[in-house]
Amino acid sequence: MGSPEAMTLPTQLRRMQHSVDPETGAILFRHPNITGLPDRVVEGDGYTMEFIGSTLLCLDITDPGALGNLLAEPVKEQLPAGL
């Protein structure tokens, strides 16, 4: 296994611990071994990502619906009506 810096974001996500808040549907991915203050924070519609260097420390999906809409935007014409 390579260093976390050499891993792609999808690979890092697969190795993270995750939890789901049953009341809000929020999803939290946390790095299992690294703690500390991030040196970079990226916020978007429904999510926050925190990094230390190129290692993902935390992905907090506070609004899965908003994130789903953001991900669906490039292929919106191909989706069934009502999504």
C-alpha cells in the first residue's frame, strides 16, 4: 500500500471510516488514523472536505440531496423525469 499522498480521492474514501446520522441523513467520512487541523477546506453545496496536504482528513456531506443534484447536473438530460 502506498502513502496516502499517492492515493486518489476515491481510494482514500474507500479506506475511511463513515457514519450516517439517521435523523438528518448526513454522512461523515473520517480518516481512521490522522487527526489535526486541516490546512485546506473546500466547501460546496451540501458538503465540506478537509485536507492535510493531499490527504483527505474528512468529508462531511450535510445535504445528500444537494450533493446528488450537483453530481447529476452534467447528465441531467439523461436522467428519468422527476429526478
